[in-house]
Amino acid sequence: MSIRQYIVLFLLSVSCSIYAQSYNGGIVLGACASHTTGYNIADSSIFSSNSMITKVFQKPGLNVGFFTNLSITEHSIIDFEISYIQKGARCIDTASTASIYQSVLRLHYITIPIHYKYKFNNYFSVFAGPNLGILMKYRYFQNYIEYSDLYDNISPVDFALDIGFSVGLLEKLSIDVKYSGTFFLTPILSYNNPDSWSLGPFSKQFWQKGQCNQLIAFTLRWVFFGKEKRPISDL
């Protein structure tokens, strides 16, 4: 097995141990819309013209997994999750004569977010925390044709930061809305030609290291086990 497979198995075994001691746990099911910052700029040598633009947050994906959490105080909760999530980006070329009119980057991750959640009441809470993504597979398409070697130097891990809120719907059902973005000092892919682009007076600064994942996710959470009964919105 590869090193990434060993890491995933280790994290799964740790999570099972945590579940045995936690108060609540359940499943996560939802969808996300993602893009990769700098995607069209970093590959300008591939694309036909400057009319190639990134469709921001228009790469759809699936988000499914399981979670557990532990109440520290009346308002404070630590939440742990392991999920499979589909990230990536989509570009289109608006020029009618373009030879490459569409490209799609599909990134398949196992993610392990750990969030601190603050509960205002039984219906609303906010959360934030780090998120470690382990790249399991990627696929890259130009004009619906797959190319297997253009992104071989992509980082095997994605260090991200999450922020969002949770709304209780039913006794054991809630919905989470979150934004997740790759930490700017650890991009998933370095720019091929950093001198070929600029951003006004902020060009070539230390925070512009390369391409980063960004996404907005909408997920349903259903609690199916726990040591004490309480509304799902308490999570």
C-alpha cells in the first residue's frame, strides 16, 4: 500500500477509537461548489488565449462522510470529521476560435477537519478550524479528453482553513454551510511562471505561492448514536 493509504487507515482507526468515547456521532451528506485560484493563469501556456476564464465556484462535487463531537461546556463543542470530497476547477474559453474551449481539473480528497463550534442556542451555531486533505486521485480533461501527466507535481496534501455555521432543522438533523480554502503558504501547486502575471501593487508577494483550493459546501448532518439525547442543533 502507498503512504497515503496507510495514513487514511491510521486516521480511520483513530476515529473509531474516538467514537467509542464520544457523546454524539453520525453521517454527513452534501454537495460543494469549488474552484482553484490561479488555475487559468498557471496554465496559460496550454490555453489558446487570454479569454480563458475560471468559472468561480462552478465545479460541482460530492461531500460524504461521518463525524463525532464532544461538548466541552454549555456553548463549546469540538467536532471531528472524516469525509470524501470532490474538489477542482473548471475553465472555459470565451473566444469562438479557441482550440481549447474547456478544461476541468477533478481532485478527489479524503479530508479530516477538526472544528471548534460555538453554540448560541438550540438552533444556531458557528464553527471554524483546520482541515487536512489527502489527495487520493486526480483527473484532468481538455475538451473532454483526459490527460494523465499534466498535474503530476500536485501536492499530495491540502492544508485548509474552514469557517461556517450550522442550523438545526429537526431533532436529529441539521445543515452546515461552510467556506474552505487552502492555507496560502502551502498551495497545492506552484505557479509555472510567476513572472507572467501581476496583481497591481501586490504582485509577487510572499502570500502568492501558487494555486489553492477554495469551496463552498452545503451538508446535511444526521445523528444516529450518542451517550445523551439532545437536539441535533445542539451539535
